[in-house]
Amino acid sequence: MEETVKFGDYSNIWRSTWTLPFEDKIINPLALIVFIMLLLLLGLFAVLKPGLGLRLKLTAFALSLVLPVIFLAFLPVKIIFASAFVVLAFGITGALILSSKEFTHNLIKTVSREPDMLIGRELQKKLLPLKIDEYGNKLNYGYKDTENAFFYGYYEGAKEVSGDYIDYQDLDGRYYAVIKCDVAGKGIPAAMLMMQVAAMFLNYFKQWKPNIQGTNIEEIVYQINGFIEKVGFKGRFAAFSLCLFDSLNGDIHFCNAGDNIIRILDSGEKCIKKITLPQSPAAGVFTNDLVELKGGYNVQTLTLKPGDILLLYTDGIEESRRKLKNRMFKNIAGTEEFGAQRAEKIINAVMNRQTFSLKKLHDPEGDVSLQFDFSGCKGNMGELIIALISVEKMFRCYKDPKAAKDDLVMVDKKVDSFLKKTFLQYQYYCSNTSECPQDNAYIYYTQLKEDEQYDDLTILGIQRKL
């Protein structure tokens, strides 16, 4: 007959059984400890398993710790035994978690970048010509409708702050000062340089006069170059296009610093035309004297015909990228760029109310093309810009069969509304949604994954009215 031992008698403990104080249950102490350790190991498995969301990992981990402690609390074992067991469990679990590179890397990365993200991105948006909601928060888009022209801008910040800047300033009802700037690099230094460029731009055109000298805007370009060069941030420079737009006759006087590609959507031919201006150095690379030796910053004049659209966007659109994946949805070496050709095809498809097919390299979903039908569009500038943002979003998204409810993709409601109308596979990819409590301008797509947005998406369009 098997020997039974009451609690408090620990002689021959491993060969014995314990009679528990409820319902006279009998259990071997080794089996009890093995059972509790299994709970802890299940929690560890959840924490270390790739693909599970951080919230789910933390929940599983907490339960694996709490359940054994509660279970032990109902057993009248010595405090020292329970304490030793719990301390040992925490020690083993903590050591294993700290050995998980994924867990610690994600935690450190999230905490360290939070102040950078919150401060920098808010300051960045304050300077951009975007609409304000009823709570005083800046939205992602903004527009201005004037007698002779229509302006539309969009900005979607990446997770890391950067130096993107767009603006248009009404000088006298006819002339507008316009800038599109991209400071090299990311983080607070890039954002600080961008803010200084914005301040110099705004200050210069406060004193602007509509006379023959008014088109000599190279002066402000030299001022910006001189400032950035003297500041001397290593590897920091600014590529920008600055122009003076005459909304009455359509003349645009350009002066560029390292950004000499101009895109104009021809309203007659309904296609985008790429114009290359003479090359000039990016601001901050050389002193003004050296810039002069290389040909200087010069003003070039182009003309928008009635209905034409000038499109200014930073490299965040064309250089957007996704990670290549195998059929198991695991990342493999290499990335795919969104590219200038795709962007131009989308623009032409919207303006001509056609369809667009998006096919990805090394698509883990197989031989799939994402289909967009723009036949219901009006072909206006707002639709054109939102179409670029929307297709770029789906370029980075993918439907992993392992995606859970806590796999979330944050989407601007304006983009979601456009995708509902134009994205033919919307129901498959985007139908599962939830509210975004931290920002009313967004919703979440659930059970969907996306590759991280690498750079800001910054676009400004200017259309001369008919």
C-alpha cells in the first residue's frame, strides 16, 4: 500500500504523495511541480514563438506566471518553499526571456524611439499645410481652392521622424511661393534642419515684392545652402525644389538644389511628363563659392497650361520598399522598390479612368495581382494623390495565413474610403477592421501584416484652373 503523507511532513517527499486539504485529493509532489513547470514553459513558448503579437505574448507570459502562484496559494505549504519555487520560476523565465533577441530588441527599439517619434512627428506636421480636425489635430491632407489654382497636399509620416517638408504661401493672391524639401537622413537632426529651412523660406517670402527682381529666388537658395554648410552636420544635406508660381499666366520660376526632376501632368494628353532641369548641388554639400564655380543655382521657367498639374513628391513614394518573402512568409535576402515607373502608371491610370494591376516580386501569396479599378474616378488631383498613397499601402501589405487579430495595420480613413471604391480585392484584404482609439483619423485592418514604412510619403500637387 502506497504511503500517504500530510502537509508539513517532508520526509521521503519524492517517494510519497501529498493529501491536499480540499476533497482529500492525493497528488505526488513531483507531479505537482512538473505540472506548474509545464505552465511556465507554455508561457515561454508563447513569448519566444515568432509571429505572435507583442500583446498576445505578454498575456500568455503573465498567465503562465499567475496561474501557478494562485495554485500554490491554495496549498498550505511552507512560505519558504513557495517563495523559493516562485523565485526560481521567475529566475529561469527571466533568463530565458532575456536570451530572446527578438523580445529584447523589440522592447528596446520601441522605448528608445518613442520620444523621437512623438516630438519630431508632431513638430513636422505643424509646419505642413494640412487641415485641422475638430480637436485641433492636423490631418494627413490639406487643400486650398483659389480663383486660378487648386493646391492639394498629403503627408504620411514614417515611424521615424525625417526631414520632409512641403509648403505653399499665398503672396498676393496671384503669386505663390512653393517648396518641396527632403533633408538627408532621419531622426531629430534631420527634423531640426527641416524646421530651419522652413523658417528661412517663410521669412524670405514675407518681404517679397511683385517686381522684376521678385523672380530672382536663387537668393534664398544660396541662403539655405550657406546655413546648412556652416552647421556642418555630418552627412546632412537638403535636396529641394523651390519655385514662384504665377497662377494668372501659369509661369513657374524654379530654382533647385540637388532636385532637378519636375513632373507635370499634361491635361491635353492626359499623361505625366518628366522634365529634367539643369543639375545643381544639394544644399549643404559645398560652400556658396564652390557652388558658383560649379555653375551656381539658377532660375528656370516652365509654364502650366490650363488644367495642367505640377506634382512634387519626395523620394518616399518611389523608394518605398517591401521585403522579399518565401512561400512560408519568411523574409529572404533583398527588397523590392515601388519605383518611378509604377508611380507614373498609377497617375496615368487615374487620369484616364483605367485599371491598374500591382504585381510583386517573390510574392508569398503566389501568382497574385492586386487589381485597382479607377474607372469610377473623376480624374481630379485629390484622387490622383490618394491613389498613389493607397496603392503604396497595399504594396507593403500581405495576407499571412498565420496573421491573428492582434496583427494590425494602421490606415488613414481617407485611404480606406478610396480603397473601398477602387481595390477589387478589398473584401479579402481589408474587410476585418477595428477602431483606432489613439487617432480618430485612422482605423486598423486586422489579421493583416505589412512591411514597415521606410520613409515619409509627402506629395504636393498644384493645378492651374481652366
